[in-house]
Amino acid sequence: MKAVLNGTVIAEAPESDLVSIEGNWYFPPSSIADGVLAESPTPYTCPWKGECQYYHLKTGQDAVKDGAWAYPTPYPTAIDRVGRDFAGFVAFGRDVQVG
């Protein structure tokens, strides 16, 4: 599967390597293109997944504030619920086409 922002592939991995959570595809960290993510200071803690890290996306002249997110250290109960460790996996917002 690919994640594409304005025609630029920003992540690519086989579907079997991704994790689907609440309708979002989470890509493994190794599948993210270099230089696309910049940490955001936006705070958020999911009640069942844990503390979230938001990222700004940047490709060439295009930038999307808080366009991606990950859970660097998800709660153990979240890993149990999902059935797989998704620590650091990255999901993308509406500006990114995933498929």
C-alpha cells in the first residue's frame, strides 16, 4: 500500500506490514520516506492507545500541519486489543491518499 501526498509517495509497504486501527492504516516506521515527518508539539493522549505524537508533513513546497500521528509507546492493553505491537507506526490524515 502507498500513502500519497499531492502526487508524492510518502510511505509504501505491503498491506501485511500495516496495522488497521479504527479505520486508519498505520505504516511501519521503516516505510516512511526520509524527511517527510517533522515532530509537532500538538499534545494528545488517546484513552485506550496512550500518548500520541503528531507530525507535520512536508514534500517539496507542500506542508500539512499535524497531518500524521503515531503512538511511540502504546499502552500494553492497546497492543493486546489490536493484536500486534504498533509502537511508532504512522497513520495519516485526510490530506493523504492511502491505498
